[in-house]
Amino acid sequence: MVINPGDHIETVNDFKKAPEEYRIAIEKIIISHAVNELYGAQVFDEPAIAFAPTPYSKWLTCRVAMEEYGHHVRFKELGEQIGIESERMIPNDSKKTLSIFEFPLQTWEEFCVIKLLADLAEILQVEDLAQCSFIPLRNLSRMTMPEERFHAQFGKDFCTEICQTEKGKISIQEAINQYYPILPKFFGRPKSKNNEIYRKWSIKQRTNEDMLADFINRAQNLVQELGLILPDIGLVEP
């Protein structure tokens, strides 16, 4: 079986016959999602339950945490199916997690901004993988998309609610000012070799630069809807 760039890989068995470069690229993506979905749930979503101010907000935050843990489980299961060792999909001291999780969450307002912006960034990534040439990963991405959209809407709804008071509006703006500068690194480096390989094999569709520019535009519109501003951190759109 010969597999060339642009071909679809329909099954796990076909995947095991794919070129090494393709297999390594898919493994990197699955490991990253499995590790970071779990770590994000541990450092943001589960702790945020204690910050949620009402039973209703606690209930919805519990749902977010449950779904983020669920994303880890699904990606880990797919990883195991293609032969990735389980320990490679668990965060530990030797495995670097995304810089967006380095933020020291301390308030409910900060968590709502994280859902508003970080989950928007995640939606862009999942949108790209929803066209992936490895069909099991494509299907998994499409399965998680409704939940990612719910998490982003959660952030928008609660940020909107908080912004009804002047004090709340200030707190959300402050959280945006602190958290937004962390997010561009989420999209990876410009002219990334990994991204070049992902696009070569139709695992991803867009460059890191294109995705970052799209995120900046969407985030700008989203924050403006709240009557707030996205801080200028010196980014130059490609």
C-alpha cells in the first residue's frame, strides 16, 4: 500500500502502513491534545468550580471540566489504538505543556476570560483538524467541536453578565489585559517545520501565521462586543 501526500488514511490499520513522517506527525498532535486537555482541566477547569459564585455557574463549570477530561480520554484512547504508550499522553515534569496554562488562575473573572479567549483559540485548531487526512482524528475533532463551542460560549455569556456592572467590566478588562498576551504562542512559531509537515500531509490546512491572524481578528470582534478592548501587544498580522 502506497500512501502519498493528499491521501486519506481511513483506518488505524492503514495508519500503521503510512510513511514514518506521517505517523510521527499524527502522534505529535494526539500526544499534545491528550496532555494539554488533561493539564488544562487540572489547572483551570476543576479549580474554577470553587470560584464559581452560584450553584448554576458551578453546575456549568462542572460540565466544562467533565468535557475537558473527556477530551483527554478520547485522544488518549485514539493514541493507544495507533500504538502510543499511555505514559506519553500524561503530563509530567519532563513533558512540556502549553504556555497558556502557566497563568496563575485566582478569580472567577479570570476563568471566564480564559474560556472566552483560550477556547476560541482551541476552536481554530479543531476546525483545522476537522479536515484532517487521518479520518479517525478528523472524526474525533468533529465530535469534540460542539463541546469546544459550548466552552467558548460559556466564557462569552459569563463575561457579558459580569460586564453589566462597571466594577465587573473593569475586572474582565484587567483579566483580558493579563491573559491575552500569553495566547499568540499557542499557535506555534512562524515558518514552523512541524506545521510544514502537517500541511504537506493534509493533517492541518493552514500555516501558524494564518491561524494567529484569524484568531486576532475573531478575538478583536468578540472583545469589542463586550464593549472592551484587546490590548496592543505589538503583533504584526502576516
